[in-house]
Amino acid sequence: MPAKNSSSVTEFILAGLTDQPGLQIPLFFLFLGFYVVTVVGNLGLITLIGLNSHLHIPMYFFLFNLSFIDFSYSTTITPKMLMSFVTKKNMISYAGCMTQFFFFCFFVFSDSYILSAMAYDRYVAICNPLLYMVTMSPQVCLLLLLGVYGMGALGAVAHMGNIMFMTFCAENLVNHYMCDILPLLELSCNSSYINLLLVFIIVTIGIGVPIVTIFISYGFILPSILHISSAEGRSKAFSTCSSHIVVVLLFFGSGAFMYLKPPSILPLDQGKVSSIFYTAVVPMFNPLIYSLRNKDVKAALRRTFCRKFLND
């Protein structure tokens, strides 16, 4: 990552979530708790899927990667955010800021596309169950995953290309708890309407393409579920889909609310609060949603604990 451009600024100060002294310590422990649950939940789900061979199917292959992505982008943001609650000036170098921004974009775009890959997986499983293992072969799953991370890298590079043309002159206080595109645009002394338009286009593609894929998938899935003759079959299909739908609504809802509204409608101070949902809350809830609402995961968890206690 380039450490310098034509900017005179070599480091930034992250303003943090709030400047009210009385809230700093309570918020530190609140978000530390969020982060601990995120790490334990996502790494626990990754370990559980890895240890249980009956979970080595496409659905859990994608869930494994969703947990990895959620853990990664939460780790990209949260430790630095926690520092803003306990230090007077939360400094970050220009290179550090660009690096954080790149990986944040990479993992968030990857998250969008892994959710669309999971929707396609559910479409095949419910609409073409007899061809499921053929259609979702290991080669196809790997190609889909390559597409997920490829789109993540493309989105991150596009955002970086946009930001590398910006110049930062004297002001270096970023009105956020992380290096994100909108507060950096506000800080730049040569940003223009074109830069903001590029952000809108990149985010629309990053969010729009996966959302369209998900809508099309569920457009076929829901009628197929309603045509399942047994009540138990319908209930199981709805159960696996409902977890995915909840995660999709949480992630895309908060992301669209933050980035697809003009700054005049959503000021940055309110945007910081909105961004908490997809940087801290969504990565924490994903493993909880999939473990508490999924019989296979709960059964695997019980078997894993039973084996451990029996071995001890």
C-alpha cells in the first residue's frame, strides 16, 4: 500500500464514536464485550465446522467463510476503535489508515457476495434437491468463493483508486472511529462531486448485485417451499432460509442506510452510529443466528462437547 501521495498529512487523528468523557469507559467495555463475543462466536463456528465431517457440505462451506470474513473485518476495525475510548488522541499513520481502509472494503464487499453465494446455494438445495451435490460440486463452490474474494478485492481497489487521487492538506482529524471513505472525502481539500459519485457507484454495485442475486434466488425459493407437501419439510426449509434472511437484512440494511443516502440527509455523526451495526453488531450476531436457529449446528456442538467430556 502506498505510504505517500501528494498530501502533506502523514498521520490522522481518529475522532472516535463520541467526545463525551462520561461515556468513554462504559462504551469501551460495551464494545470490548461485543468484540469478545464476535471472536469467540465466529472462531467457534469455524472450529465446529472444521471438526465435524457431516458439516462438510456446501452450505457450511460458505458459512465457514462468512464467519472468517466477519471475524476479519471486525478485527480490522474494533481494536483501533477501542483505543479511541482510552487515549486522548487516537493516532493512525497515513499508511496505516489506507491499509485499514483497504482491508475493511475488501472484507465488507466479500461479505456482500458470500451472502449472495449462500442464497444461490439455498436455491439449488430447495429448488433442485436431486441435483444439489452435482450442481454444488467442490469445484463450483471453489469458483464461487474465488468470485466472492475477487469481487471483494475489486471493490477495495476501486475505492482505493478513488481515494489515492485525493489530497489531504492541513486538517487531519477524521470524524469517525475508523478510516472510511465518507469522512476522508469530507477531510480532503480537493474532493469533488465526482469522488462522491464514484463512491455511490462502487457501493451500489457492491450492494446492488448481491441484493438482486438474493432477491432472484428467493423469488424461486419461496414458491418451491410452499409446494413442499410435508409440514416438517416446509419447516426445515423455512428454518435454514430464515437465518440467512435475518443476516441479509441486518447487513444490507445498515450498509445501505449509511452509504446510499446523501450526506445532507444522513450527517456523519449519525452515520457513525449507523456504521456500528455492520462493523460491530452484525459480525457478533451472525454466528449466534446460525447456531441458535440451526439444528445441525446445535447437534454438532453437543457431539463435540460430549466427545471432549468422554475423552477427559
